[in-house]
Amino acid sequence: MVRGDSMEPFLFNRDMAMVDMSKTAIRDGVVYAIMYGDEPLVKQVFKKPDGSLVLHSYNAKYPDKDIPLLQMEYVQIIGEVIYRSGSGFAAN
């Protein structure tokens, strides 16, 4: 279950997301469930030429998060988000 509004309008608070845990090789621009340290996230992931990552939220009020090479050991790709289900806007 999605928590928060950082991926609106793609994913809304309380939407359900199906994650294919066999798809962990990063493809540029694809949405993944990831762990960054002890924080679970669902983000669009972009690869930089040097191997570092950018975690992008669809909601413009959240800035991109750069993950430098020195912090890549704290990133675990859980899997690709392959399906989402919900009713759109969710009241808090």
C-alpha cells in the first residue's frame, strides 16, 4: 500500500501497487519500489553516467533526491512497479 503523495498523480495515498521482485535491474525512467537505508520508497529512477542515481517524485513539490556513488551501498531495488490500483484521489 502506498503512503503519501509524492508520486501523485501516478500513485495516490492508499493506492495498492504490485511489485515484480524479479525485475531489479534498473531501467532508466522506470518506477521502482526501493529501500534507501531503512526508508521504503516508490520512485521513478534515473541512472547518471557515473553510476549514481536520481530518485524522482512525480509530485513537483518534492525535489529529486540524488544518490551519489558513495551511498549506493544503502540502496536496495526491491522490484519494478508493474501494476497499480486505486480510486484516484484519497482523502487523508
